[in-house]
Amino acid sequence: MTISFRQEHSGLPLGKLNYIMAVITLVISAMLIHATYRTSNGYERVNEATEHYIEWEQNASSIKDAMDYLTEQARNFVMTGEKVYLQNYFMEVNVTRRRESAMAVLRASAPGDEEAFSKLEDAIRQSQAQMSLEYYAMRLTLSAYGYDLSEFPAELQSVTLLSKDAGLSRSAKQARAKNLVLDSDYLEKKAAIDEDLRAYLASLEANTKNQQTEASAQMRSLLETQRMLVFALIMIFIFVITMNSMLIIQPLMKGILNIRTEQPIPISGSYEFQYLAKTYNLMFVANQKRTNALAYEASHDKLTGLYNRVGYDDLLTNTDMHSCALLLVDVDNFKTINDTYGHDMGDRVLKNIAKVLKDSFRSNDFICRIGGDEFAAIMVNSGPQFTELIRGKVSRMNDKLQHPEEGLPPISVSVGVAFGCETHGTGSIVKDADLALYEVKENGRCGVDFFIPDYLSKVSALPEVDAKA
């Protein structure tokens, strides 16, 4: 038997679904990695902006500290005349140069609007102008104390005192020098410098906050995107597990159960599983047909289509014979048919006998060919009350066989009958029927006899059965 594997396409293709889910997962994963990378960059921007602000604030503070330091050293020298303050002052101006170094850094990297940076430059210019005033005050102090000018830096040596100050007394020179670094005009200029520095620092702080706010907003957006992408991946994971369970695992478990119980597999689940189930079912049906065919061939006679000896023995074993009637049928003088007409004719006669037997009994009765010219009939739910009914059946069968059609030679059968409900026989319904058959053969054949102990006393008490049944 050829099995056709051409099947209609149905069901959801799990391979294609998994491919689509894999592509979607890869896309979402790439988006998640990109969002993570951008979030990391955003964090670095915030961190970098903070570090830069700290650096710029330190440099701006360094400028103010340097200015304050110079003012302090100049005032200390003017107030005390101690040369160490003068040395400190010019060490800062010529060697340490914190103000210039910080200014160079801010010019190179610090952001901020031009107005704020111009204020920083104004502060530097005002500081330099104050230094000129401080130089003059320190030069006046050197003159008041009578120090040798050649011992001091060239910046002071180049300062020339006004004639009105050069002619002052020592105390007047000291007073004049102190007034230059302590009067209100000096303090106002100092305050203006500080204000410009604070304005610049405020500009740096605002710019840094803007950068941090922008980067933080971007990070929040990216984090929200990451959460959504992670949620999407979780949903895909749950979806894939659910679909695999619905399309593969559940149909597979049902299929295993059906295979164990030798039943076809339900056509459900994914396209691949449905294809597998259909293929299995085709093979299952084909195998079942082969099995049934083999079982039929094993239990049925090829020539007549009746149950054979194997099927007959199986029926005797698995049928409740206590409620049945067994008829053993022997063809009279069948050897003469074969010798006279040949075996082909003999086969035709046997097939005709089988047909007559099948037509003479009910559809739920069992007709068997148990030998070459031996047949048997098992009538279910039958007892001694069917005696006359059976006698009529046998009479009609012999009438048909003795007046055959289609050119067949006439023939007859002898039948022995036993009832399974009888308890006074040999103990075997087959032996009882065989004994009855022997009586028929001994008394001229072409008839029927019954193995019924005390037959007359029993039959008289049984209800009549229509002989036409």
C-alpha cells in the first residue's frame, strides 16, 4: 500500500515563528545595547561636566586667591616694612604665577558666554591696575624706610615717585603708602574685581547645570527606553515559552498518550507538529489496515470468506457457548464432485455452500469452514427451543443445494447440532455436535440430528418458535 504524503498546509509554522522572534529579539537587544551605550555616555557627560566645573571653579578661585594674596602681602609690607612680605609678593608675581596659570586654563577649556568671560578679563585688568598702585605704595615704603633700592626687584626700581611724595617725611611717606592700599577707592576697586569673579563663577555654574540637566534628561529618557526594551524582551520570552507549550509540548503530550493507546494523533499545534501528526496518522491507518488484513487472512478462509479453523477455535474460546447452538456441517460425498468434475468445480461448489450457509443464518451468527468439506455455524443466544427452526433451515439449505443454479452439480449436507445449555452431554459442545453429526451420516446423510438428552420430555415444555425466522 502506498502512503501519500501530500498534505494541506495548516497550523502556525513554529520554525518561521522562532525565526521572526529571533530577529525581533536581536533588534531589541541591539537597541538595548545602543541605549545602554548612550546612557553610559550620558553618565560620562554628567561626570565630565561636574569634573570640569570643579576644575574651572578651582582655577577661578585660584585667580581670586592669588589676587587676595598679592593684596595681603602688599598691605603687610606697607604696614610693617618687613622685606619678607615683599619677597612673597614678587614670588607670586614672577614665580608661582597662579593667576596667569589659572587664566590660561580657563581660556583654553572653560565654557561660558562672552559677557561673563569679558568680566573675568576685566577683573584681571583691574587687578593689574591695582598692582601698579601696590607697586607705588611699596616703592614709597622702601623710600620711607631708607632701603637700598638695588636690592629689590626691577619692577620696584622702575617706579618713580611723584615729586610731591618724594619730598615727604618718613612718617608722611608711610602714611601715604598705607592710605593708597587702604582707602575707599582701593577697596571699591577690589570689590569690583571680586564681583566680576563671582559673576564669572555664576556663569560657569549655570552652564554646568545646563549641561547636567540636559544629560540627566537624556539619561532618564534612555533609562525609560531601556525599561521598555527589557519589558519587551521579557514579553517575547513569555510569548515564546507559551507558544512552544501550546504548539509543541501540549500536542506532544497528547500525541504520546494516543500513541500509547494506539489511537491516531490529534491534528493540532504548530505546522511542523501537524505535518508530523498527519504523517503518523497516515502510517497508523496503513499499518492498521495491514494488521486488520493480516488478522482477517489469519482467521478467514480465502476461498469462501468464512472463518477458518483458526477463527473457529478462537470463537469457541472467546464466545459464551453456554448460550449458543453449534452446528457441524459436513458435505455429503464431496470427493465424488472433485473426482468427477475437477477441483475447480469443487471450489465453486464449496463457495456456493458457503453462500447458502450465510444466507440461512442471522448476521450475528458465525459461519466457519473448518476443513476441506467441513463447515460449522455458531448460533448465538440459541437453545433447544430453536430445534424445529434449525431443522427447517437445514431442510431449505439442502433443497437449494440439490437444485443449484449456474450449472453446479447437486449436493447435500449433513448437520449435527448441540446446545451449550445442555448439562447432560459429554461435557463438550463440540463432541456433542460431532456425535449428532455421526448419527446423521449413519442414517442416510442429507439431514440433521440433535444431541439433546431426554429430547421428547424437554421439547414438549418449550415455547414454539417460528420456523421462518
